[in-house]
Amino acid sequence: MKKLFVLSFLSLTVFSSCSSKVDLAIDNPTDVSVEIVVDTLRVLVPPKDVVWVEMGPGEHQLTLENDSIIKYNFTESVYMINPSLSEYLVSDEYYGPPAFQNSYSSTLPNKEVTFLGIPMEGNYDVLKDVINKVTWDYGPRETLPEMVEVDADESYTTLVKVYDSYEFIEMMQSAYDSYSEEE
């Protein structure tokens, strides 16, 4: 019995030390500073910037500028906090030879979403919640690589990117300008 107790205690000690922190990426895609209070920590996020806050897992309180209070049990290691209640577009970016792009595209869900009031159809998601679990590879204002290395046993790879509204508009304008120059 004593051995079982010691083994249980050691297991509990090892597993409880594995995930001892939660990182919050507090994003502000707007042109003005945004303030948020995490528990008792007042955080001022400059325009078009991200401020990182580290805390322990468990229930915490977020207070927005409009005095809205959100209590949330943080269990994952990384979250994006959206205190400005902005919209973000989530998209898969394909990296691989054109020959495999059609087979990749055929496996994607084709759904309609509305982003910035614009209906879009494709493999997109829209984020507009205050608290979002990070499930993507590149966040707002992080540049996707031109090329990536694909594992030898794979034909292609994808990266998930989150676009803020300004970044999306710039990307659309750039695509339009490139298209106009070709004609």
C-alpha cells in the first residue's frame, strides 16, 4: 500500500507540473489603444499590436473597456484575446505543387461565411469572440512564408492563417492591383 501511495504521489507531482501556464495574446487590430483588465492586471494594448500576458491555468476574469466582465476557465496553453470585438478571417493556405491542389481542395468543407459584411464561400471561419483558443499557425499581422519544406512522405502541406480586417483589405487591394497590371 505504501508503494502505491508513493507511486501515486510521484505521478501527481510529474503531471501537475506539465501545463503550469497559460499565455494570452491580447490583440488590437484597431487604430487606437485598447485597455483590458486581466484579473487585477491593467493592460494597455497599442494600436495594431499584441501584448502577451502569462498566467496560471484556471478561472480568470477579463474586464473590457465597456465594463463587461467575462469569467473563463483557461485550460489550454495559448489563447488570443480580442478586447476590441473585431472580426478575424481564418483561412488554410496551401503549399505544394499545383498538381495536388485540386485533390486538396476537393476535401475541404465549402461553407458560406460573412466577413466585414461580405459573404464569402470557401474553407473559412470568422472569429469575433473575446476569447479564442489558438489553433492556427500564423496570427494577425504575421507574414506567411513564401515557401515551406514539405515532409518527404507528404505531397503538400497547409498553414492556417488568421487575418485581421486591415490585413485582409490590404491583401485584396494588392491582388486587385496585380490583376489590373496584368491586363
